[in-house]
Amino acid sequence: MAIKFSRTFLLRKLHQITGIVPLGAFFFVHMFTNSKAMNGEAAFEKAVQEIHDIPFLLIIEIFGIFLPLLFHSIYGVIIASEGRSNALGYSYARNWFYFFQRATGIFLFAFILFHILNLRFGLIPGLNTTAVAGNADLSFNIIASEFQIPWVMVLYMLGIAATAWHLAYGFFLFAVDWGIVIGENAQRYTLYACIALAIGLFGLGANAAVSFVRPCGLFPQALCEHKSEAIKSTKPNESRRF
Ligand code: HEM
């Protein structure tokens, strides 16, 4: 017997899948690359240059990041504006978690737009005007100059916290909705694991952000291979701050 799926059902499944692969995977890789700032300017800029050197990068970005992001964001805003209560119909706490899932989604729509215009393209009036795209050798200083502005740092911390929650709770909703965790206990422990994941992801991203204004981020400096002094003596044009 042929099984028929409604268009809404398929769009919702596609919405869930695009949130996990490729966007979830992208966030892990993105925070890992940003964490290289712990080891200073040269280490971070080498990592950015390696990404810029990937063949067919623009095609990978369009199909692997921008189109899934566009679909996930637009369909996410449609779901959030439908105003339906939690379809899974759970406890008081879980309804709050679901509310945060929608609220962080709407916030992230604006944050990611701001973030890409700000760093990738240098197009936010009043902030840095040099694009990281095509300027890997300036990337550390571009970001460091932005993160020295208190409201920008606070905004990025909120963006990282919102992404960490949205992704980790998204894993939970995915696991329940796809019937991967069924029993009440299994769901409770999966929820605890996802909350721990959200805290871990926030720590990873917050540490990466702090690394642009403090060597080795939130960790003792002795733990990092910080070569800033060596860089200063080998690069003549080191004083390019924005
Ligand atoms: C520590 C905080 C962060 C830093 C330092 C950072 C840095 C950057 C930089 C430099 C770029 C431009 C890359 C390039 O043109 O080569 C970029 C792009 C991007 N970032 Fe972030 N980011 C941070 C947090 C976030 C967060 C929380 C998200 C949310 C998901 C995010 C999502 C993106 C996306 C979607 C792009 C566009 C992808 C691309 O350019 O290929 N970033 N980020």
C-alpha cells in the first residue's frame, strides 16, 4: 500500500533535518574554528585562510549553509507565528522549553543576519567596514575590535546562548518526534543530556568569543600556545587595528 505524506508533514520533517544537518554540524565546526583564537592571531588567521582555500567554497556555502539556513529560518518563523501550543503536549517545564525554542529561533533570525553583515561583509553602519571574506589576514583584528565594544560582546554572548539552546533542545524535539526516544524515562534522561549539551556548547562559544579579547579565552594562559609576541616581531604591519 502506498503511503501518502501531506506537504506540511514533509516540510516540517525537512525543517527538522536542516536544523540538525547541516546547520547543527556547521555550528560545531564554526565554534571549533573560532576556538583557535585561543592560540592567538596567527593560529586563528591560518584557520580562516584554510577555510577560504577550500575548493568550490561558495557552492558549498550556498547549498550547505545559506539555503538550508534560509529555509529553516523562514519556515521556523511561520511555525512560530502559527501560535499553536506545543504539539507534543507535555509538562509545564517542557512547554516553557518549547516557548524558548520559538523565542530563540526568532531572535537568531535577526542575530545571524546582523552577524553575517557585520563580520563577513563589514556592512553594519558605525561598526567595522572591512569584510572578513577575502581578508583572512585581518580577520583576528576585525573581530577583536568589534568584541572590545561592550554591547557587541553582550549581543554575541546572547547569540551564542540562543544558538546553544536552540540546537540542543532541537536535538531533543527531533529525537522525540522521530520516535527515537519513546519511554517517559528515556525522554527525561535525553532531556537532561540535551540541557548538558546546551551548557557545553555555550561554554565552547563563550570561550571562543573571549579569546579575541583575552589570550587563551577563559582558560589559564599557560594552557595555550600563544605566539603573539613572536608575531609582532616578524610582521612589519602589525598595528592594524580598526
Ligand atoms: C564567537 C562568536 C563568533 C565569531 C567570532 C564568529 C565569526 C564569524 C566570521 C569571521 C564569519 C565570516 C567567515 C568568513 O567570511 O570567512 C562568520 C560567519 C558565519 N557565522 Fe559566525 N561567529 C560567531 C558566532 C556565531 C553564531 C552564534 C552563529 C549562529 C549560528 C554563527 C553563524 C554564522 C554563519 C551562518 C556564518 C556565515 C557562514 C559563512 O560565512 O560561510 N556565528 N562567523
